[in-house]
Amino acid sequence: MQEATKEKFDYIVDRFADLEILRYQVPGFESLPLRQKQLIYHLSEAALKGRDILFDQNCRYNLCIRRVLEAIYKSYPAEQRQDPEFVALETYLKRVWFANGIHHHYAEDKFTPGFSPEFFKAATRQLASTEVPVRPGQSVDDFLEEICPVMFDPTVLPKRTSRVEGQDWIQSSANNYYGEGLTQEEVETFYARMKANDDEAHPRSFGLNSRLVKEKDGTIREKVWKVDGLYSQAIEAIVEELEKAIPFAENEAQKTIIQTLIAYYRSGDLKQFDDYSIRWVEDTTSEVDFINGFIETYGDPLGRKASWEATVNYINKVATQRTKLISDHAQWFEDHSPVDDRFKKKQVKGVSAKVITVAMLGGDCYPSTPIGINLPNADWIRRDFGSKSVTIENITEAYDQAARGNGFRKEFVWSDEECQLIERYGYLTDNLHTDLHECLGHGSGQLLPGTDPDALKSYGSTLEEARADLFGLYYLADPKLVELGLLPDKEAYKAEYYKYLMNGLMTQLVRIEKGKDIEEAHMRDRQLIARWVYEHGKAEQVVEIRQKEGKSYVVIHHYERLRDLFAQLLAEVQRIKSEGDLEAGQRLVETYGVKVDPLLHKEVLARYESLRLAPYKGFVNPIMREIRNERGEVIDIRLDYTESYVDQMLRYSRDYSFLNIYND
Ligand code: ZN
């Protein structure tokens, strides 16, 4: 029965620019108890209500641009919708929806409209005056004057988050985390002062939930995102929905978690956020779980301000057996890892790992979404209370299903032998690698006494990802996994080894524009590992990049030696982290992780282009509806998988827009 629905289910929804929109299934939802479904329903509504916050965080013009484009899109005459300028506007709007703004969701560069300013101006002037999102007292002409450079001039607000060495990161970033006129130095001084007066053992995440602004008189202060603060209208709507969820909480602990989150949304007090995070990480028994708030700080060049995100999920009990088995043996894995004993944890704790089914994605998890999550982020909470690590299996499943038969493997994999290996084990070993990375890798190892946790500076995140990846790669080939029943046989790991090297040496380059280097931490990590083992195994020909009919392929000759190389590199990366050896860390990343081989890059781009595939993917959510009887009582919650990407985005803009066009 499972197989039959899989075949019928339409995973691919839309395709434009460099993006493909997929749909995920929510298996098992129908058979959940009504009470859990209602809990999920209200948490899901809360997950959608913060959508505008993220748009505004990403750039202060995003809401205004989205709204004017939507107004044009909805009212444009039917007979002219084939006009190339309009088609280009449609694509641009789809991209704005996807990126939650005018900058690429991954590369962070502003993307350029394919239509002309003249077309945009004429179309805007056609709108009813109430449809144009002008500032109070602003004329439509003045509005266009203000907005056109933002949309069309590539030199205006070119980068959402800028981390170019030698530039002021705050002034050169287009995001809305810092008000106008602030310099990086002012921001750093402001937070250094706050930090100086903090409780050292339990430091608060200063800056996490606010915009920092400079007043006309030069005073610098935070505008906190909370009820009665900045973004109040959206946060009030979220709170209202969270309150509706409380009666359906599974237990007292979960009820308190929701209440603490509400209290924090009302007060903006970061102590309360820590309190919430501790309760959240300690709750490992509730079957339904959720994230809703200001969590990840990737979008702030200084790593302080968090974007708003939300997910709602419930446990996948069958698959969780797998991660439970892994975390039950966490100490064994720690003890047997190939790193120096001084860098090993004597006692591994707090590894709670589960596999989940996601039912709703919102904010910074939508439409582009992570496949694994490991929270909370505060180091001291992780140290004292552990962390929760999850793999989102219905998302990885959708990726896997959508990728079948798209020609990618045929183009890039060396021979049928590797293809069959991947076909047979690839999905399993991929998931297992994610599990090992998330629930063991990040939690493994320890710093030597006196090592500053920030010693590796801007190389820290790449090296941390490399450490977690290497831990997973090393153990994938361990007989222990077969012994535990996690892998069917001794061949399976080869599927992941092959995929990992092919990706790290070649195919991930499809995400990099011609002439550019690798910037993103996970991508640097993967190339670092792949190139390092390639170079260090050269004498023995462990891994080869071989030519066939003018095309390059990865060929692995010695899988077992490859594992030894992973072990060596893991030991070195752990040493760098444990000792805080910045110089060695920098050398490793700069030598192997950053620079791209221009010839190989060119070739990979051309081959990929010929497949006409999208390098980035995202998801539409199911529609979730309350079903009521004649007396108005809720008798069921049903999911509907028929909505198109455009319809979903327009519906969200209609039903979940709570903020003003500009939020000061
Ligand atoms: Zn990671």
C-alpha cells in the first residue's frame, strides 16, 4: 500500500530559475489521535503567522516589493499574461517568494528582474491607488523613484549578508538587523559592553531577538521583537495561536513549554528564552514537537541576530529505533573513534536523537528547508542539558523520490556498478550519515582545558561541519553498524563514500557561479574533506579523477584505504578544534576548502546545464483544514496535497500578512 501511494504522489510541483518546488507527504497523519492533530493544527497556524517577519528581517524593502508585485500579478489582464515582460515578472515574484525577499536564499546576492523598469512602472501605475504600497503621504511616482533602484540597480543593496574581509560587514549587508548609520565597530562595542556584565557560566544570547538602531542623537539601542515591540502585530497573532494549542498539549511539560514561549514573546527577555530552551530540550517524551521563534543566526554577519523560523513535527517511531540505537551506543562510538584520547569525552551525555515527520514549515524553514536540526544553539545549555537532534525523513524521502530518473547519476557516476550501489543503498546510507553527523558527530570530542571555544574564528563553522561529517563517514564503514543491524551488509557504506566524494570533488560545484570561490560552510567542509583525501591518497591511487570521452569522473579504487584517510583527517580536525589551533585550521580550509579548479568547474556546469535540472529545491506545505460537524465542533483535521506553489504563496500573503509595509 505504501508503495502504491508513493508512485501516485506527485513530488514535483513547479520549476523556475534555479529552483525546483517539491511537495512532501505527511505519512501517518490520518491515524493520529484527534487531540494530537488539533495540537499540530494550531502549532501549524502559528508557524505560518510569522512569515512577514522574515521578509522584513531579510531587507527592509521586501514586504513592499512583494506586495506591489502580487498586486500586479493578480490584476494583470488575462489576454496579456503571455507577454514576455509579464512572464519575467511572474518568475521574479516566484523567486522573491522563495527567497523571502529580493536576495538569493543561498548565494545571498540580489537577483535581477528579467523585465524592464518601464514595464514595472507602467504596470504599477495601472493599479488602483489603494493597491500601491506607498508610505504615508507618498505619491506613486515617488514610490517608484524609491523602489526602482532597489529592484533594478545591481549596485544598490547587492548582498544580503556580507562577510568580505576588509569591508564593514554591517554597512555592506542589505539585511534589516541593524538600522541605518551603524558601523561594525559600534555594534561590536555595544555587545561587548553587554557581555561584560553577564553571568559568565550562563551567558545570554544578546542581540538574538532585536534590531539594533542608532537614533538621530547618536544613542544606540535595541528594538526588541516582541509583543508591543517591533513586529508586534505578527507576534501577537502567533501568541494567540499558541494559546489555542495549549489545551491540546500532550502533557504538563509541553504545556509549560508553550506557556514559557508565550511569556518570552511577550517580554522579549532572553533569560526566559533560555528557560524555554532548557524545557524544550528536556522534553523528550512528547510525540508532537515544534520550533517557533528567533533561532538561527546565519543571516547576521556577526552571528547574533536570529531569523524567525518555525516547524511542526511528530515522531517517526519506526525510524527513530535507528537513531535510538545509535545514541544508546554513543559512548562506544566516542571511545573507539580514531582521535587522540585526550580529545575524547570521558562521558558523552544528552544525545537525544529522533527521526521526525514534518507537518508544517514556516519562516526560515520554508520553502527551502533543512533535513536535520540540532538545537538549542546556546553552548552552555548544550553543555549542561544536551541538545535535541532530529532528522526529517519525509523531506529526505521527497528529495530522493524526486531525484530518481532525472539523469543526474547517469551523467556523473563513473559506471553501472556505482549506480547500482547508490540505487540499492544510497537512501539508507545518506540518512544514516545524517544521523551520525547530527547525533554523534557534533556532540563528540572535547576542548582541552583553557581552549577558547571561538579560537577558530571564521573557520570554526567549516571545521565543525567537517568534524561531524568525518565522524559519520568513518563509522559508516565500521562493522559495528552491520552488527547493530543499521546496515544490511559490509558493502553498503560504499554508496555513501562514492556519493560524498563525487559531490565534494565535483558535483556540488553546480551551486557555484563561474569564477567564484566556495563560501558556505557546509560546502567548504565537503570539498575540504574530498580534496584532502584525494591529495593524500594520490600516491596509492585511492581516489582518481578519470577521463572518459572528454568528461571527468570520480573513481574509488580502495574503499578501505579511503576510510583510513577519513580517520587521519578526523584526528587532525579534532586536534585543531581541541587545541584551538587557528593557524592549522586556516591552512586546512584555505588549501582544500575554498578554491575551485576552474577547468573542472566549467565542465561540471556545462554537463549539469545540459540536464536542465535545478540546483536548489524547496517545498510547498499541505493545506491543513479543520473539519467540523453541524454543531461546529472539530471532528477531524485533514490534509490536502493539491495546492500549487503560486496558489499557496498568494494564500499565505492573503491570510498571514500581519505587518506594515515598513517596520520601524
Ligand atoms: Zn552539522
